[in-house]
Amino acid sequence: MVEKVQHFQHYGTGFRILICVFIIAFICQVMVQNAEAAVNDTSEEVFLNPEWLYAEFSEINTGNAVLYRAEENRKDVVIGLNAGHGTEGGALVYTYCHPDKSPKCTGGTTEEGAIQSYAVSDGMIFHNGETEADANLLVAGKLKEKLLDAGFDVLMIRDDANVQLDNVARTVICNNVADCHIAIHFDSDGLDYDKGCFFISVPDGLKSMRPVSFNWKPCDSLGRLLVDGLVDQGFFLYEDGYVPIDLTQTSYSTIPSVDIELGNQSTVLNDEVIDRYAEGLLEGIQVFFSEKYSEGKSGKSL
Ligand SMILES: [Zn+2]
């Protein structure tokens, strides 16, 4: 042993420094790996379970959502955030508009009377050339941060530019994993001015169809609270803040579910505006769940 120590000392200061650098680098690497493991402990990939109600109506479902868990002030409430669009090839495949295969009762991306519509449409392009899909993801990402800070868990249906989950799969995953489903969009209306925010309310023609028949009231309540929150952040509403449209999302939803349209292709986005969108939506979500649980519909309290 003494010989070995002496032998080591013979290598000189430079060699010993080199050895020390290697050891420190190794320790740092282990620490980084442990930190990454800690982050992964708070998130989980979520795939479509083919056994879930309506899962068989999905055509694109090889991708996955990600469930993020709040670390502090946990409320045990999962908010499903669906950054609209962002599925490569989604407009080449069709799914049934309704689980009973009845025709659409309003126009929209697909015309009234259609039995099937795009699995996921492409979304619009802003006047500045940015895509709606990117903008939706920016708002969803900011809202996710705020929700986690507030103690909500967040199910991110789409976490990057492309997720292979169609609108049916997105909705069915939210139905089974989340307590509500909020799809973030900007409208494509061809106008050269920003007409304001609104949510897609449930059209009368859908209110007798299952599962909408027992779910449309909380959907519209959540939508109203979301636009109220946006108004509190200084945004203005398009007309009364809602437009009834027959959506695939609504037609397959069994939990409170809203498509919120934050603006249109003329909306100018920057960090400050995105932050205010997220703040307004957070307020609406907080009010919705505090009202829901104060009504005694759940043992949960916020
Ligand atoms: Zn959209």
C-alpha cells in the first residue's frame, strides 16, 4: 500500500489534478441523474386505454399525454390541458363526430350534417406567420406552471409540437384521468382585427344526446368562468363570450369540458399577453373548483 501511495505521488501534481477532475465529474453526473429521477417522480406518461368508454372511436392514439403532479399545496384535482391541433397527419384521417354516429347539428371546421370530421384539423396561421398550434402550446405551458404552483395536477395532452392523439383520444384520456378538460385555441375567422375571447358553448341540438345530456351544464359553467377570468385580466369578449358549436370534444366528454378561443389570427402575442391569458384561465379554474366543492359534490375541499 505504501508503495502504491508512493507510486501515485511519483506521477506529479498534474496527474493528481486530472484524477481529481475525473472524480468530481463523476460525482456531478450522479447528482444530475438523481435530480432527473426526482423530476420524473412527479410526472407520468398516460396512454389511451382501449378499454375506456369511446376509446374505440379513436383513429390516432400511438402518442401519450403527460401527467404532472403538484409538489406542494396539493388539491388532488387534475386539470386536463389540451393545446389544440399539433397532430401530424391528423387532417388525413376521419373520426365520427358523435359516439352515436349521428350528424353534426352545427357547422364548424366540418359542415353541419357531416357524420365524420378530421381526426385533428391543422389549425390556423396567424398574420405574422406563426401557427395556432404553437401559440396554443405556449399558453398551455404557461398555464401548466401556474396550475402546478397553485397545487393542481396537470394532464398535458400535448407537450411538444406533435402528439399522435386525435380529438377523440384526447377527450377520452381526459375523461378518465382528469377532473376537467380545457382545450386552448385561437379562432380562424378571416378578420383583420382581434374580435376577442369566447368559449364554445353546447348547442341545443346536442343536449339530448348521451353523454352530453348529463354533462352540458358543467361544461357551460366552466366556460363562463374561464371567460370571466379573462375579462378580469383585461381581455374583451366576442359578443356575449360564447358561441354554440357542435364539437367532437363536447360530444365525447363525460367531465366538464370546454374549448376556449382566446383570439384569432390577428391577435398579437407576447410573453406579457400569454401570462395574462394563463392568469385569467387559472382564475376561472380556481373559481369553478371552489364552487363545485363548496356545493358538497365531493369530499374534497380546496
Ligand atoms: Zn383551433
